[in-house]
Amino acid sequence: MPPEVISFGCRLNLLDGDEVEAHARAAGFDGTIVNSCAVTQAAMRDARRAVRRAARTHPKKPIWVTGCAASLAPAEFAAMPQVERVLPNAAKHQPAAWGAPPRSTPPHQARARALVQVQTGCNHRCTFCIIPYARGAARSTPIAEVVRRVRELSARGHKEVVLTGVDVTSWGPDIGEAGLGALVRAILRAVPALPRLRLSSLDAVELDAEFLDMVMHEPRLMPHLHLSLQAGDDMILKRMKRRHSRADAVRFCARLKARRPALTFGADLIAGFPTETDAQHARSLALIEDCGLVWCHVFPFSPRPNTPAARMPQLAPPMVQARAAALRTEAARVRRAWLDAQIGSVKSVLVEEGGRARAEDFASIQLAAPAPPSQSLLSVRITERSGDVLVGTAA
């Protein structure tokens, strides 16, 4: 039987899960691998629950734990009686750790939108974040290696590639490159057969001029940016040790939207950061409308061990949850207003599975039956909205 890999967290960890599965399969491992996340306390709990659930489902099969939670709290997972072995992040990428020979090609990706890691680690120390302690310093993948991976995925039939990492916008300086724009331009030039290139979460303040020029003018670079904004109040941003102001975020979105009107924005937002007042929370609420944030990921603040934010005066958990709910409600209002405005338009979409497709602007589209094959690119006319999904028919 092939190994079961349960991955939590970010796109980078999902990509890690593909690699882990390939190593474990090559080694003949017949068990469960929990590829954990540590971004919140809830993520840590999810990993422990996955271990216990796997033990109940397959009581005779081994369970290994890896990922960020395993790197930060190895003793905690090693103490669980269900866990046979704990592998930190550095070890999980080594075939020998799984008893497998080295691979010459990247693992197969079943998903329509393929992922490529362009960097890992982070040099910043935001006061709420524990991930740099699990992933280490920022390390960029050389252009030639990224291009090779993208070219292979394109040759396998993938029509869209998503560049991912811990701090994607830090790519370059550690290997003598100017910035992310150079990487994106090299990919688009070297792989002309690739119709769609997308990026995962970005820190707007770090984006270089060459990259921004391509966002505004390059049709193969998808008109969708997911920004690491976190809050909409300057004092909270300062206490988070972020590198932008509220005005920077609003100005950034307005400038790009004016040059490429099809562009949509998403963002990560933290609710209930320590010391946050009602007025500061209100400014984060207003940021959703002010920046036109269509796709929001809202996280209730979760104190992580040994981070500066964990030592700040905390808000009561019910208040944190209430503020998260308010942010999600406002985000849903803005998102659905935008979705309603798309009815009657024609969009280019990439078909995924189950009759679903993804538009260039990241809208999720339900296609009328019969569903075209996965990896098809086609134009659809939007006929209605169903919840947070648009419904479309072939144009």
C-alpha cells in the first residue's frame, strides 16, 4: 500500500508533502506521515489529532511526523505513544531519511495548478511569527533550477504554475540576484509554452520595480496578488514589526488596480492582536474595502511560544474570536459584491476537478455539465453566483 501523507498549512507544505510521499513510496513505507504546520496553536492541535485519528484507523501501521510543528516541538510528538519517528524539516527533504535513493526528477503533482518552490525560510522577525524558527533563514532557489522545474511541469501538461515559498518576495539577494522580477521574467522567456504563472503570498513593500511592471503589463502573469497585510492600523503594524504602513497598502492596491483593472487582491489578516483597541480593529475592517480585498484569509491571533507578541498584553479569547468573525463577515460582503459584478462577463479559466475551474483573477467557477477534461483552458460566460462560486457556461 502507498503511504498516506496528511499535510497541513501553506502551499509550500503541500508541495513538501508531494516530495515526502515520493521518498516514502520509493522506500516502501506503508504507514501514515503527518506533515505538520505550526503557524497557530490550532495547527499544532490539528497535527496531534491527525496522529490519534490515524492510529485509530490503522492501528498496526507506523506513524511518522514531520513539518514545522515537528521541528519546533519534536519532544512533544516523540512522546506521543502512537508516533514511531519524528523528522524535522531539514531531514524530510533527504531521501536517505526515508531509506530511499536520491531522485533525479521532481515528484508528480496531481493538482491542475502545479506548485514550484522558489525559496524557503525568512530573515524577518515579525513579532507574532514562529515559522522562521522552523524554516530557518531565507534561501533562494537559483533561476536555472526554477526554470528547469517549470519547464518539466509544462511538458507534463500543466497550464498554470504557482511560485511558492515562505517569503517569496525575498527571493534573489542571497544568490546575487536583483529581485523577484528577474526570476519571473526568466521563467516567462524560457518557457513560452506556459500560459499562466501565479505567485503565492507576497509582501508588497519588498516587490521590485521590474516585477511590478510585469504585474501591470504581462498577460501571462495572472492578475491576482495575495498580500501579507496582517492589519490595517499603523500602531498594530508597528507592534507586529511589519515593514509597511496602512497608507502604503492602500496606495499599492490603488496604483496597480488603476494600471490593470482586472487585478484582484487577497490578503492575510490577523484578528485580535495583543493591545488592539476597538478603533484599531475598525481600521482593519475598513482596510478590506479600502484595498478592495476580494480573497481574505482571517486568522484569530494565536500566541506562539517565545515570540515577542506572546509576551504582550493579550485580548480575551472571546473578543479575539468575535473580531475574527467580524473581519470574515466584512470580507464576505466585499467578496460577494465583487462576484455579483462578474455576472455576464467572459473569463478565461483553467479546468480543475469535479467540474470546477479557476479564473485568471482567482475566482472559482462551477462549469455546466458535461465538465471538460482537467487542464483544459477555455472561455466561459458567467451566468450567476452560487455562494462564493461563480457559475459559467462555455462562451
